[in-house]
Amino acid sequence: MIAYIVRRLLSMLPVMAIVALFVFLLLHLAPGDPAAIIAGENATPANIAQIRKALGLDEPLWKQFLVWVGSLLQGDLGRSIFWGDPVTILIAQRAQPTASLALTTLSVAVTVAIALGVTAAARPGTLLDRSVMGFAVMGFSVPVFVVGYVLIFVFAIQLKWLPVQGYTPIAEGVGPWLRNLTLPSIALGMAYVALIARITRATMLDVLAEDYMRTARAKGVAPRPMLLKHALKNAAVPIVTVIGIGVALLIGGVVITETVFNIPGIGRLVVDAIARRDYPIIQGVIIVFSGIYVLVNLVVDLSYTVLDPRIRY
Amino acid sequence: MTRITRRTALQTGLAAGAVLAAPSVVRAQARPSPAKTVRAVFHGDIPTYDPIWTTANMAAYHGGMVYDTLFGIDGKQDPQPQMVGKWGVSDDKLTYTFELRDGLKWHDGTAVTTADVIPSLKRWAARDGGGQHMMQRVKDISAKDEKTFSIVLKERYGLVLDVLAKTSTSVCFIMRKKEAETDPMQKVTEVVGSGPFTLNLQETKPGTQYVYDRNPNYVPRSEPPSGIAGGKKVNLDRVIFINMPDAQTAVAALQAGEIDFYEVPPTDLLPQLEGDKNVKIEVLNPLGNVGYIRPNFLHPPFDNVKARQALLYLVNQADHMKASFGNSKYARTTPSLFGMGTPMENAANTDWFKGGQNFEKAKQLFKEAGYDGRPVVLMQATNIAIMSNASQLLAQELRKAGVNVKLEAMDWSNVVQRRSSKAAPDAGGWNIFITWGGGTATGNPILLAAHSASGDSAWFGWPKDAKHEEMRNKWAVAATAEERKAIAREIQDNAWNFVPMLYYGQWVQPAAMRTNIKNLLPVPEIIPWWHVEKT
């Protein structure tokens, strides 16, 4: 097992190297000039050229890449072109809101989705099943920002139950923290619920059709323990796989959700950085998100050994 | 064994509650009252704390909070002393002498002296177009003592006070000697001003929120506030600039009372806000913005004056304004080179405008220009609605005149990069781009970089016209307002012949705020938070 983990961790290195190369090239070959944005609308071409030089943006691309990779190898993600602050510090400052949003979304979405998927699988073809699947299709089809605006209109503007935007750190109380995260978590969780509910239903239906389930029914096992104890456990591997894969969906959704609900997280950091072409921030965030994604999938793979004793590494 | 009575349990509970609540209580006591705190959302984020290093307006908004200026433009667009107490000019109009007023202190408690002012002026002039224009005529800036300094000119220059007082970026903010001696190409990172607010770095989160607290040591002038001149008396304890990029969210937050002020509500959401009894709409910058269509003088067809003149007959400003603002009361047309409502507005050489759109005339002019049907690259900033709409409409107008338009969609960051290219349009260059500028700046032939027609060193598009430059310089040294107006008419008369750029309209941006926000001063380019009350 330990050898497997070490192997997987080592395999991360070429993956991250490829990500780094692609991110750098994509950003620097794409049009856009941070110096022109810094200089402002009334700046002359000479002013912009001076700023470009001061920021080192007039250096050849290969040189800029080597400098960045050299820093990266030392764990330094560089400094923001605009603020001059280290990117690692900027990401760390914004990590709590994003982690909170991801955590609440994941908790709510997994709980709701598995409940819906199991319920639908228990009564296939019924109105309940069709409703759950209809909801799943809708949840997957409607963009996060549309769900967000509708939730804001209904629950913040009309009913005044929850705030429109913002984030309260957990240190200021769990209540205020949850109040700010409720609407964003629902908006972000919709697609996730849809994805997990659909895979839960499909896998559960397969498992419920297995011989050993028929045997369990014949032996008189009650429906609820049969569903939750026998079927769900055997259906867990594909569900956990989808939850892991869905982290990419979650990361993409965080970027939009944080913008719609004005949450000062890493998603907002990267959106603002893209608009300004603040290359070090964009590169740093993508590298960090890529690392998280790879690690989450490693954890998912390791969880198979717990969920299915037949799997061993 | 000690018996736990109900009273003991109650006391213990209260004590535990008090201990647990203590951090919140301390926090609450340390924070200014919400009744005197304004939460405001503006058009963007502050890109840097150095308002000299960048011409971005948000940096000037920040500068207006923490720094002060020697002079300030009043409500009538006239310069008035601000940090300066007494001042005078010699009979030959070549020596300006200024004395700093009493009570000026930096946020660190030290006194503001001429040792701070002079390097501040020099650093600002190294970066600002208006400052550079003035410095070309300055022989010497020197201190007489800690409070008195003088600017000695090589030749008469009528804009000294105007340039020092202007609100268009870069504003001449005065910094401490330490920051003012920073290389003008490097940004200042420490924020210690002498203005009416201080930046609270503990509560500020760059990119998210910027917290400004009232400067208790600020001594305002005794005159009533007007423009950015007069007494900057602060009635609020705190102003928080919140970076909220999503307009829909900002409007909802305003309606829900989570923010107090929103600078740029989209036009299509104004009816929603106008129907809310807790929200009011005010125009804070009556001169607003002027939309520019900028042709590239370096490449065909707009290297030919006839092709540029053809543009005048193509563009229907009313249609352009309707495309972005509907039948809004906030938009209008502008035949004057200096924008409407500005002191230099005039009607010289505007027959092309009075005659209306004339495609036949435009076609004829393109023909006379020798236009050969080559693609004309028009850069469309798709992420800025007004520019995007104007680009699409202009493309259609050009097509109607027989021009082969290549509308290239990109985001604004891409436009600002590509517009600096002097390459041919089919080799990464361009023919036309669309932008806008402040009405106040547009009304000034010197302070707006886009008004320069100095060729290679001019603003993007690189217009060249010797007569235009000669008259701009003449305008700068004019002694009286009437003389300036007369020269402005000549400048415009000439400009609409060689067409350095043209306009697609002028509009004001109404700001939305909660009804309990009172006394916001209408100032172009900057939003002052002194004098404001939250009732």
C-alpha cells in the first residue's frame, strides 16, 4: 500500500510539470497585457512600455518561464504583478472561504444526492423516480449563476431570510458562517447533486438486480437494511469515483459561485487575476487546484480498499 | 459535597457566556458604528495603492481618500487652494509662490513640509501628461522654507493651477518625501497620506475590501465644500470600498441594504432600482463620459484624411446611444470635440453633424481616399457592453458605406494590448478601436492624452497634425478663459477637418445609493466621501 502511495505521489510530478508548462504557455501566448491594464486608459504608449520593462514582461518568454519554474521548484509561486504580494500568501488568505464553500457544498450535495438516488432506485419507474431524475436533469442543465440569481431573488430580496452576498469567517460564529454559505452551497451543489443522484440510482439498480440481493429478499431482510446495508455498500465504489471526478466540477463551479455571491475566495482571486492578466496568480491557483484534484483522486482510489475488501494495492 | 444551586448554575452560565462572548464584544467595541459606516461598491478594484504610477480611476479614488492636493477644482471647474494657504504670482506671470496652510500633518503625525511637496510634484510630473506639459515650461521648483516654495517658469503658462488641481488621472496627490522619492517607474507600497481618511491595513483585504477610517487629525479648510475644493469635513467614521464585480449581485446587495452605494448600476437595471423606495439614483458626474472612435493614422484607409472624414458622415450618435441606453435620459449626442457641457464646448465646423448620417457622401469620400476594399480591422471589446454595442453598430454603418469590415471580438485586456501595436492590421495591428474618456478630461485639450496629435509620441492611433499641436500649446498659455474658448473653437474647426477621432455619444453614469446617504458631492472623475452623511 505504502509503495503504491509513493508511486502515485511520484507520478504526480510529470503531471504537474505538464500542467505548469501548459498553463504558462496558454497564458503568455494568449493576448492581453498587464502593463497596459496597470497603466490605465489615459496612459501613453511610452508609459506602458516603461511599466512592461519594470515588471520584466519585456524579457523573452523562455527566460520568464525558467524564472517561474525555478521559483516553483523552491515552493515559491511568485508575486502578484499588481499587489506585489506572494501568491502563496494571497491563496492562503483566500483559502478559508473556498474550503468552507467546498465543504458545505460537498456535505449537503452528497447527503441529498445519495438519499435521492437510493429513493429513486428503490421505486424505479414511479412518479417519485421520474421526479428525482427530472430534477437531476434540470440540476445538471441550469447554469450555476442562474440558480444563484434565482436563489438571491427569492430568499434574500423577497423573503429576506438570508444575505445576498459576502462571507463571514467561522471564527465569528458558526451561525453567521452558515448563513452566508447556505445559498452559495445550494447553487453550487445543484449540479453535483444531479451527477451523484444519477450515478447512485443507476448503480443501485444494477446492484439490486444481483442474485445475492434476491437471496437477501428471499431470506426476509427488511427493505431498508437491504437498501442501505447491502445494496448501497456494494454500489459505493462507482459513487465515490464520481464524487472524486466531480471535484473538477466543484472547482469550476466555485469560480462562478464566488463571483455571483461575492465570496472572497480563491475562485474570485483567479477571476480578478484573469481580467487583469495577473499571470503569477493565475498560474499559482491552477497549479494548486491541479494538485488538489490529483490528491483527491488518490484518496478516492485508496478509499476503494475500505469500501471493497477485494481491492488491494 | 458542595450543592449546586439554581442560582450558582445561572451565575456560572452567565460568566461562561460572558467569557465566550468577550472576543465578539471587544471586536464590536473596536469597530466604528454601522450607523457611521458606508459600504460602497465601485466600477472596479483598486489595481495599486500608488495613484501616480497608474492612471486607473480606482487608484485615484483611493488617492482622494488618503492624500491631499495643493489645489482642487471647485464645482465651477475653477482651481481653488487646498493644501496651499496663501499663494501669488509675479507681475511677469513667471513665478508662482505657494505657502502651505497650517495644520497639515501626515498620518504618522509628522508635519507636511515643502521637502515632501517638491519631490511629489517632480514624481507626479514624470508620469502625468499634464504634469509633463507644465514641466516643459518650468525652469525651477525650489523651497524657500518649510512652508513656502515657488515654481519658476521659462515662459508664460496659464494652466499651472489647473494642472495642479485637476481631477483627471493622474491627480497631483502630495506624498511624504520618502514615497515621493521613489522612482516614478516603481510603485509606492506604503500608504501614508495627509488626507481626510487613513487606510486601515489591518481590516483591508486587497482584491476584496479596502477600509478607510476617518483621520481624526485632519484639519479641514474653513470654506464650504465645492468639487474637491473647500473644507473636507468628514462626518463618517469609516468607508469600506468593496470589490464586487458582478453587477446583478451589487444591485441585489444594495436593495437588501447590505451595501449603501453602487457607482455603476447597469442601465437595464435602473428601472428595478428606481422602483425601490429605499434606493435613490443620482448623477454625480454631470459631464459623464464621451465615447471615442479612434482610427489608426498609420495604415490605409485611415492614413488618408478623406477616409477619416467619411467616418463623420457614417456615425449616427443617437443610434449608438439608443443601442446602449435605450431612450434613457442619461445619454446624448456630442458634436463638440470637447464634449457637451464643458467650458470649451462649441459648435465650430459641425455641419457634418447637423446634416445627419449620409452614406452616399461617406462612400464618395472613401472613393476619393482610394479605398481598395481591403479588410478594415475593428476591435470589439465584447466584455464591455457599451463598447461592444458601439463596435457592432459601427461595423454595420461601415458596411453600408461599402467598407469591408473585419470585426474582431476580444476582451478589453486584449484591446489594450493590441492597440499599442503599430503593425499593419493584417499583421497583428488594427484600424479602429472604441473606448471612452471622462467628460472633464475630454473638455481639456492638454490634459487628455487622446487630444494630442504629435504623431509617433501621441496616444494610440498616432494622429499627426502640426497646426493642432501649435494651437494646443497656444491654448495652454492663454491668459484668460475667453481667450481659451476662442482658441478651442479654432482647435475644433481644424480637428473636424483632419479627424483625430470621432465620438459615438456622451452619457452620464447614474449612481445608486440607499436613501439615507446624503450630501455626496458631484465631482468629475473622483467620488469624495467627506461631507457625506449617513442618517
